[in-house]
Amino acid sequence: MTTVLILAVLVLVAIAIWQMTKIFELSQLKAETSQIANDSDNKTNGYLLFAFLIFIYGITIFSFWKYSKFLLPEAASGHGEDYDYLMLISFVIIFIVQTLTQALLHYFGYKYRGEEGKKALFYADNDRLEFIWTIIPVIVLAGLILWGLYTWTTIMDVNDEDDPIVVELYAQQFNWTARYAGEDNVLGDANVRMIDINKANILGLDESDSYAADDIVVKELHLPVGRKVNFKMRSQDVLHSAYMPHFRAQMNCVPGMITEFSFTPIYTTSEMRQNADVRDKVKRTNEIRAERAANGEENSDPWQFDYILLCNKICGKSHYNMQMKIIVETQEEYDSWLAEQGTFAETVLKQDSSETAMNMQ
Amino acid sequence: MSVTAHAHVDDHAHDDHGHHHKETFVTKYIFSQDHKMIAKQYFITGVLIMGFLGIAMSLLFRMQLAWPGESFAIFEAVLGKWAPEGVMDADIYLALVTIHGTLMVFFVLTQGLSGTFSNLLIPLQIGARDMASGFMNMLSFWMFFVSCVVMVASLFIEAGPAAAGWTIYPPLSALPMAQPGSGLGMTLWLVSMAIFIASSLLGSLNYVVTVINLRTKGMSMTRLPLTIWAFFVTAIIGIISFPVLLSAALLLIMDRSFGTSFFLSDIFIQGEVLHYQGGSPVLFEHLFWFLGHPEVYIVLLPALGITSEIMSTNARKPIFGYRAMIASILAIAFLSTIVWGHHMFISGMNPFLGSVFTFTTLLIAIPSAVKAFNYITTLWKGNLQLNPAMLFSIGLVSTFITGGLTGIILGDSTLDINVHDTYFVVAHFHLVMGISALYGMFAGVYHWFPKMFEGKMMNKNLGYVHFWVTAICAYGVFFPMHFVGMAGVPRRYYQNTAFPMFDELTDVQVLMTVFALIAGLAQLVFVYNFISSVFYGKVGPQNPWKSNTLEWTTGTKHIHGNWEGAIPEVHRWAYDYSKVDENGEYIIPGQDFVPQTVPLQKDEEELQH
């Protein structure tokens, strides 16, 4: 059905293009054969330039009206607020410049459309004008640069102040694993050369490293609200990127090195679910999903908002489905969840010693 | 017109050579050393054929994005086993994205654009009989042709073409077990690009030498048309940065085939540890973007140069701020080589380095802003001849501004964090370099078609339709795309169905795809117009746009050597449009332009340059 519709649209467009050519031809006064723009071409296209300016404004307004509700909700991390504010200011500046320059460009195109015998102004240079439009961007950009760099340095300063919890994000084709540093809050050494699939040591932890024993390996990321998290990223095969859009956080995972990012979640998942924008979004999405369910299509289960970790660096066939759920909860909930998870010692090493015991028997 | 055509100089007569010997079909049309023929060869191979493939691929994956998992007969027909029962496979989706990027950036907009217009215009506009080395020029084209053949051949191999994205970051591109496209497909990609780089270097060296050495008498650097300045500087950036890509490609070939570890370390894939140790993918990113970022300007500067020339001619006004335009080109060229790190803010490199690159990146906005304002002022109080070429030039300034402004977001390391590698980036660079450069190229074709095809003109009405449909669709595709990116949708996702948070964006995807399909159709109008004009186009006047530059002083008929008699001498810059004397009369009565070959009149001042 869709195919038929598309074909119909394409055929109609083709006809429209042919008709437009005819209109352009007919709008020429005399049956002349010259392919150089004459006064009537200039007039038509001058007006069209003006119309195009309105189109640009129109599509801008339309997009904001229809699509701004799609944008990410309020930032859920400590630095996210600064990020969003800087983004807002940058956008305001951009839109002022965009509105003015497009207006000038297209209005001049319309206003000064050519006419036979009209004289253009020989105006080749004006140092003062050029100085003005060099210095204004310089000042504005200097401001943005300084502000941006200040924020950047703050965000990227991964340190041990404020008692952060240390979490490793481990990427592989095509899933994520998280490792908590455990009681000692120090991650045990790890390298892909120590991966032992048979023993389920999938992250290649150093079994002889005492820091590794209390590490906790999980497939779902839980974070306590209000506590700083220092992420250490690793990848075992190709480049991945740990993208947590709701937290305004992203860092590539690079095989052979450990990368870092740090943020403090400020809203729990359940608080975020109460956020007005998020509630609207969930409602809209579930309407779409209900419609799908009615049509018997896939992806029709009702959705509940969750923070999410996506892969944002092309990594192969299932790149589009490499994700991990993030749950931000209260410290108590987090503690009790963590207590339920087995440590490396309890899962892998124990299995190891029982195997040894079996061998000895 | 009295003074126009008689500015011949006798002492140039001795190099009046080359157009007497007999030419066979092979030397004239195939292994031609004539820059005009080579320009056409570049256009047909680079733009028409590779451009067709590149755009067609984008339409295919746009359809997949709008209607994920839907079966289309066209998929099955074109993709064969890669679209079982008409449903596009995820691997071929990535391959299409990769090859689309490669074809458009390198083949269409680098060699297609520069190859066509640098070859056509450099000798004609500086007053030279041909390129400094016609043989090297021919060699450059044929290497380009071979690299095209290799790249197209890679589409037909068993495991499919390269699919690691046009940036081919290792380890994905280095390990055949990571994805099927990283096997023979990637090898062919690298071979093709190595040949391409050699071709590009041969071409660029030739352009630089020609501009420096073969300018006609009186053609000082400050009298050069801005097109030539743009081509000249573009060639220099190419010479500086392409060798670095070659080294990256060579090291990657070593890693892939000879077991070295330049870019690879600590890899465990498909149940086994690989031997690689000590390399870093970040090193590859540095090398790649050391070319990759200048590449953006290699694509864009020629388009801006073409626009400068066309806008001035059709506005019947000198380009505003000629020297500022040159300074901007030089500043952009210089800065373009020290901003590459803004592609790598979150690659894991030291954040301090990120600060430095933010600084240099935002600096580049300054010369860009100067250029945009100068274009707008050039229109002010003009007598605008709205030919298709002029419309495309105005369109270029429009998309250059729209796309350039979002660069302020992406160039800021802080703001880049959350939009990096999302559709926001895709929207940004398609507008600022893809669409803008394509507009510049189309403007050039409409404007210089008479020079390419012996005076024949393209149909202007088809040109208008082509422009307006394209202009509306380009914004229709890429404006809403910013919002998709701001919603957090990553690029290079085969489908967005795995994330319920992207469900409601499906309608936007459909809208963008419909605009893209219509835009694709509009390009067929151009192809039809081009081909029919080549064969049936009506011959127009010798100087149809009443332009000042030297190419319009050559005869309509092509001869090897360009000028029938002596090479003309130049007496003024290229932008004396609507220049008046103190009585307010045109310098040449009844004519609003003064070609470069016209000597300064009595009491006339040589202004502004």
C-alpha cells in the first residue's frame, strides 16, 4: 500500500515539475529562445526568492511547533543544567543571526531583481562595514568560547572529590556490561587477554588482583541519586560510544585504553517519570503503540520511561540495538539492589575453587 | 564593444602553438591532454555517474529509515541478495551509508567539483593555453577513473562493500570478523582511495604550478578572479592534507594485511584474543581528520569561489570586499588545518586538547561570517540577473549560513557532548558542505556550460524548476533533521525501532524521506537538461552573461590552446561591473561591464585592489 502511495506521489511530483516548466515557459512574454534571464524571469524569480524567505521562516516555525516536543527532557545530571543553558543561549544567538541574514539575503534578491537599463551601484569596498562584521563575530564568539571552555573544563575534570562511586562501562558487539568497584571502590585490573569464557570471566578481570574480588558485574546500570559517578569505559572489540542523552553525557569506548566521564544524577527514574514533558511523551508514544497493537504490528507493548545507554559509534550490524537500561534510585534502593548482586569472588572465583575442588577429588 | 577584443599582445604570439596537428578520436576524446576535455571527463565520471550512484544510495537508505523493515520491490531489484524479499539487510544499510559518504565527499565534491572547474577555468581565466603539464593532467584523470572503477567494483563482491562509515575508523574497518564489509570490500576501498589520493595530488600540483607560472601579462595575483583564488588555495590544502590520509590508509593496510599494530590493541572478538598490542584507534582518528577537516574546505572553497564570480557577474556589481574575500579564503585555509580535533572531543583524547580545538574551531567562524556578509552586500543595490546560476549562488549563501551557524554548537566541545554523532551533525554538515557545495557546482555548470560545450546554453526554465524544487526539498530534508538529532537519535542506525523513545519521530522520518525522493527526481531534471543541451542546446552569444573574465574572450569553438591568436593581456581586475566615471557614465558607453582586457581609460582610476 505504502509503495503504491509513494509511486503515486512521485508520479504526481513528476507531473508537477513538468507543469512548472510549462508555467515558466508560458510566463515569458515573447516566444524568445534566449536562455539568458530577461526582465520577466527576474521578476518571477525575485518574487520567488521572497516567497522562499517566507518558506524558510515557515519551516522553522513549523518545525518548532511540531517537533520541539520531541527534544530531550530536562537534563537529569548535575552538569546538565549548565549544558542546557549554554545550548539555549547559543541557539538564541544562532536564531537571531539566521533570521536577520536570511532576511537580508532573500529580500535583496527580491528588491534588486534586475531590470533592463537599471544601473547597479559600483560599491567595491567599505573598511568600516567590514570591520564591524568582523569585530561583532569576534566578540560574540570570544564570549561563547570562554563560557564553553569553562563549562568543558568543569565537566571533563574527573576527580575523586565528593566520594564518587566508580563504575566501569564495558562495551562489546553488541551489548553493554557494567562493573561496580564494590566495597573498596577500586576496580580490579582487567585485560581482554584474561577473558575466560568458560568461567564466565567475560570482562577479563585479573583473578589474582585482590581489588577484583569484590567487583560486581551486572547487565543493568543502577545509580544512586545525588551521588557522583565516575565512569571508566572499556571496549573489547571495536569503537563504541557510551551515550546517555538524558544525562548530557557521552564518551567513546576505545579498545586498548580506558576513557572516563563523570556526572551526578539528580533525578531518580520515578521522579523523571513524573516530569510533565516525559509524561506527555510517554502518553504520545503509547498512543502510537496502542495503534500498532490494534493493527497487530510489532513494537506495540506499552512503554514506560527509563533512562537509557545507547551505542553512538558505528560498531557493526546490530549497532542500532546496542543498549542498556539505566535506573536511578534512592541510596537505600541502590544499596539493597547492589547487595543482591554477586561479587566476582562469589560468582566466578567460587566456581573456580569448586572446580579445583572437583579436580582434586 | 570597440576596445573589448583587441587587447592582444604581440610578444605572446610565439606560444601560439598546438592546434594544428591532427587529432584522432583517441587523443581527442579519451587520452586527451586538453584541459577543457579533461574537465568534461571529470564532470561526466565524477559528477554525473558517481553523483548518480551516491544520491541513489541515499534515497535507498532514506526509505529504510522512513519505513523500517518494510519490503520494497526496488530494494530487491537493486540490492539482490542483500534485500531478501525486499527487506533491506542491516549490513547493506551500513554499506550504503558508507559508500554514499565516500562517493559524495571524495568522488563527487572533491575530484568531481575541483576536477571539472579547476581544469576548465584555471587556464581560461588566467590566460593560459593549457595546464602546466597536460600529460600530468591526463594522468590525474585516468587515475581518478581507475579509482572510480575499483570503488564501483567493490559494490559487487561477495561480502559486500566497505561498511565501517566513510571515516573507516579501525578496529571496525580493520577486522573482517567485526563485519563482512571489512574484508575484501575494505581492501578495495583502501586501494581505490590510495589511487584517488595520487590522482588528487597530481591534479592539485598542476593547478598550483599553473596559477603561479602561467598567468598572462598583467594578471597579477590581485587581479585574479576569486574562482582562481579559491581553486589555488584548495589545491594547496589538498597537497598538505591528502598525503596524511595516504599514510593513514597505508598504516591501516599494514594492520589489516601484515599484522602490525598501529591502530589496534587489546582485542577480543568472536571468542579469541587477537595478537595486536600497543596501537591506538585514536591515532587513526587524528590522521584521518588531519585530512578530513581540511577536506570539508576542499569541498567548499571551490563552490564559494564559483559563487563569488557568478554573484558578481549577475549582480552587475563588483564583489564586495575583494581583498577581504581573499584574506578569508587564506584564513579559512590556514585554520582548516588546525581544527581537526573537533571531530574527536569525546574520542578519549585529553580534554585540554579539546579546549584548544574549540578555540581554533570557533575562530574559523569569523572569516566564514565575513564571506557571508560580503555576499549579501554584493547583492545590495545590484541589478540582479536571476539566471539559474545566480539562484544557485544565492541558495548556496542561504544554506552556508543555516548550516554554518549550527557549527557554533558542534564546534563547542561542551555542546558537542550530547549532539556528537547524532542526526544534528548529519543535518549540519549536509547543509553547510554537502548542499552548499552541490549548489556551487550546479551554479558553475549553468554558468560555464557554454564554455564547456562550444557556446551551447542550458535550458533556463528547466534550470529554474531544478533550483526551486531542490531548494525547497533540501531544507525540507535537513531542517527537521536537526530536531531528530536534538531528540538524541544517533546516526548510522539501521532503524530506530529498538528505542520506544524514538517512536514518535517516525513521522518526521517519513517527511524527510518524501522530500529526499522529490529532490532526487529534481536532479533527473538537471541530468535531462544537461544531456539534451549537450546535443540540442542552442548556441548563445559569445559572452552570454556579459562577464569580464578572460574565458569569454575565447572563441566559441574549442581549440587546443584556447585563443586563436595571441593571448590577451590583462589591464584590470575582474570586477569592473557598472563602473562609472565622474559624470556617472559607464566606462564603456552603453555597456555596464569592462572586460579585463580593456586598458584603463584616460583619467580612470584602478579602484579597490
